[in-house]
Amino acid sequence: MDKGIVWITGASSGIGLALTKQYLDAGWQVIASARTKGELVSLSETYESLTFVPFDISDDSQVHAVREALLSHTAHLDCVILNAGTCEYLDMTDTDPDWKMMDRIMSVNFFGLVNSVDVCLPLLKQSSRPHLVGVSSQAVQAAFPQAEAYGASKAAVRYFLSSLRMDLKQFNIDVTCLLPGFVDTPLTQKNTFSMPFLMSSDDAAKRMFTALASRPFEFAFPKRLSAMLWAGRHFPKLWLSMLAPKKNSNQ
Ligand SMILES: NC(=O)c1ccc[n+]([C@@H]2O[C@H](COP(=O)([O-])OP(=O)(O)OC[C@H]3O[C@@H](n4cnc5c(N)ncnc54)[C@H](OP(=O)(O)O)[C@@H]3O)[C@@H](O)[C@H]2O)c1
């Protein structure tokens, strides 16, 4: 894969941190963003080619300043990986469900990704071979209980990227949507349900890095989970009976 300059959001933990290591080890210059430095503190002691630019992606008032901060390090970006995200689950057994969660999740996972595109587009246009990558989720491939907010935000990301691919073709910007399955990170470590085919963040980052070299429109992995979700989509009644929470006798 060509080496160049990559901007990675959500780089302080989990998948973003593992991707940052992948790109640094492959000789790329990495500009890493998140609200906090987290585990990037120790990485920056090892790699001179790593720079941290703080960014709360949900805050659109930061867009101009973050673009200026990126421009102080580089005039162009060859690759951008918009990975920052969060997850919360809606509890319908609650007498007063937390519907405000829809706002919180959309403002990070969807509008935060849109803000990030706003930040980086002028710098991508300065690259000779630009590549814009966004992280959606395999959760969009079939319905999951309690994922009303998370699943909707990631479905929005997927559609947004597929439409953006059309509009950025005239600028020779390739657009890829990544759909990871379950990855062992702080985000999933709070899950109480079983997560089939769970991968380590290093494994996931390696698969993403390798797949991105050929600039696919989409990359969903692992394939075994894609097959399971295909069955869920094509046999929705069976999927519902398997996954829908059972009625509690106290309700
Ligand atoms: N883990 C999985 O199984 C899985 C599966 C499919 C898709 N994904 C997606 O993969 C991405 C990474 O998830 P992960 O599992 O690696 O989670 P993670 O370990 O919790 O990392 C999330 C990253 O996003 C950053 N972030 C969160 N809110 C932010 C905000 N408002 N502004 C800027 N940065 C923010 C966090 O940094 P700060 O807190 O320092 O800001 C952190 O670096 C997410 O988009 C997630 O939805 C994960």
C-alpha cells in the first residue's frame, strides 16, 4: 500500500488506536484525533510520525479550528478514517425510556462524522490519490433489539457515505464504508449479551488496513457474521423469534 498522511478520528482507544498503530508501523504519518489523548500518550513517545489534534466531533463550532490545526501540520491528507463513535442502548422496559439518547448518539455517530467530513474535505482535495473512509457497523445488516439509536445512526452513516461517493467522484476521491462485526473494545466491553465471532481490535485493524488498500465501496467483516445477518434479513420472522426479548412475568 502507498504510504502517505492519514487522519484518524476516535484514535484514543479501541479500533481507532489499533488502526493508528497499523498505519504508523506501515510508515504512514498519522494525525490522530479524539477528545482525550488516552492511550495515544504512550504511542507518541515511540513514534515521531504521530501528531494529536483534539476534536469533539459533535461540536460543529470546532470545525474551523480543527481544520486550521490540521493545516498547521500538513497541506493535504491522502486518507481519512472517520472512526469516532459511541453506543448506548434503549431500554423499553423502563417506564420512561430515554428518548434523548437518539439525539446523543446521532450527534456523535452521524452529525459528528458529517462535521469531520466538513473539516477534512479541503485537505483531501489537495491529495493526488485521496481516500475517505467511514466506520458504520454490521449492525445495519439486520435489526438488533435495543439498537434503535445506534443502528439508525450507523445506517445513516452508510447511506451518507454511499451518496457522498457519487458526489466526490468528480474530485477523484474514493469513499469506503467499513462495517465491522463485534470487536473487543471499551465500547463492547459493557455489553451483557453474547457477541458472535468477537475479534481483538488488532485483528480488526489488520483486516481493515489490508482491505482499504484496494479501496472497496464497502467492507463488511467477519464474513461468518455477514452470513448470519443475511439469514436474519431473509428470514425476519425467525430472526425476530430468536432475538426479541421475552415477555417478563413482572410486566
Ligand atoms: N467495537 C465494535 O464491536 C464495533 C463494531 C462495529 C462498529 N464499531 C464502530 O467503531 C468505532 C470505534 O469504536 P470502538 O469499539 O473502538 O470504541 P471505543 O474504544 O469506545 O473508541 C471510541 C473512540 O471514539 C472517540 N469518541 C467518542 N466520542 C467522541 C466525540 N464526541 N468526539 C471525538 N471523539 C469521540 C473516543 O475518544 P474520546 O472519548 O477520547 O473522545 C474513542 O477514541 C465506532 O464508530 C463504533 O461505532 C465498533
